[in-house]
Amino acid sequence: MRVAVLAFAGMSLFETGIVTEVFGLPRPELEVPWYRLRICAPGRAPVPVVGGAVLHPEGDLADLVAADTVIVPGVASVHADPATEVLDALRAAHTRGARIVSICSGAFALAAAGLLEGRRATTHWRYADRFRARFPGVPLDPSVLYIAEGDVWTSAGSAAGIDLCLHVVRTDHGAAIANAVARRLVVQPHRDGGQAQFIEAPVPAEASDDRIAASLSWALAHLAEPLTLPVLARQAHMSPRTYLRHFTRATGTSPIKWLLRQRIQASLALLETTGASIEQISAAVGFESPVTFRHHFAASMSTSPSAYRQAFRRGGA
């Protein structure tokens, strides 16, 4: 479980801090083998970063090549390629089977190394035009938070790196462990990778948003029950039409889509940690039938509930 993060002159420490917080802190309370993090730079040379600080890496590019997961934070410039030795190291790590991850504009480094050619990827929306101009062979989708495409994963703006790092933990250790890490970070446990990077016309928070939040909390505690728009609206003391309007403003999605995501998310821990049947799990998280559960699970997770359970248990073993 070796994780290497690339350090380079002119970088911001925010993305590196995300990686350090998720993978670098010991977490014996989780009772699973945790990651071993190493910050790497060519020749282990000191790295000047934004704000005038200097980073002293413990690893070099050989350590980066030997890692199981390599993370590239936002590059200092989207107009020029990283050093040739860095690109060679990224290619070598990928060739030997490492999972390669970028945060924000780090996708430019992955593309310059040829790791994104013909592969779906994302980056910060403000760099989309520049990225497409430089790397026309990469199918870029700048509208999503992150994309896990095979063994090369990319994320959008800096904070989306938190979502992608938690997705790494979720993939390696399951939803319960990822949720525990999220609680320690005091962040949302799971934002789906396909969620939009931003809402085009954000609406200022209103007092009624507290009622929306309360209705969401209530819904999470009653997922097994039939939850319709009128039921949720009653919890917020609104008419269905008013509730729908405020819900969309507060969450950026519809109540139906939100409920589906929450029910799928709730099913993951049951698949991972219990021997309950698919029928029992589908009922426990509020689906009308196992057929409906399987359909929505496959649409969300690109696999079946049974295959997810088998894959998770093989990975855990």
C-alpha cells in the first residue's frame, strides 16, 4: 500500500496536504493495513512551494516508480510539460502496474506522459480549453468531479481531490472505512464522481434551507420506508412544488436522484459487512424490489450487487 506524491517547484501545498491527510496519518483504530506515504522529488532536492516555504522530500523518482499508487497534484504551469525525467518516471510507474492519480491540473502531467491518450479524464473546468488544445487525443469531461478510468484516475479542482482520495480508500477498503476517514476529516463521505463540478447559477442560502437539511437527515434515517416528494415536503412543512424548488437550489439535484444515491451508498456497507441476501438488502435500503435495486446499482456502480460483494471480499482477503 505504498503511496507516492510528486513534489515540484512552484506547487501549492493544498493538494499535497489532502494526500498527506488521507494516506499519511496512521489510523490503527481502523484495524486495516494502512498506506505508507512518501513525498518524492527528483534527487530528493528541496522544493520551493507557493508562499515561500521549502519542502524537503524523503523520496526520489525511484521511490515514485516503485509505489503502488502515484499521485500528481496540480502542476505549477499548464503551459509547459514537466521535466523529462518526471514524465519517464510516471510512465515507468504505470508500466509496472501502479495506479496513477491526478488532482486538478495534475492531469496535464499525466497527459504529457501519454497516460491519458484515448482515456476519459477530467481537470479543473477553467483549464478545459487549454487542455483540449494541448491534448486533443484525450476525451476530456470537465463537468464532473472525478473519473476513475482503469488504472489512471483524474479529478477536478483542488477540493475534488478529497473526493478522489476517499474513492481510492473506498476502492481499497470499502465504504465503511472510507466513511470513517471522511468523518475524521469532517467532510461528506461520498460525492459521486459524476456530480457536477459547480452549479452555473448558485443561489444564496435561505432560512428554508434549514428545513431542507432537516428533511434530508430524516430521510437518511428512514431509507427503508417509501419516500416520495409529498412525504419529504411534509417533513420540511412545505408544499411539494415549493419543496422541489428549494431542494434543487440547495442540492443541485432532484429528490429522486438524491434518494437513489443515498440508497445505493447505504447498500454498500451491507454488501461488504453482512451476509444478508440481495433481497434483504434491497428492502433494507428502500428499493421496491430486488430487480429495481439491481438496475439502479448497476447504473451507479457499473457492476451488480453480487459481483461487488465478491470483488470486495476478494480484495479484503
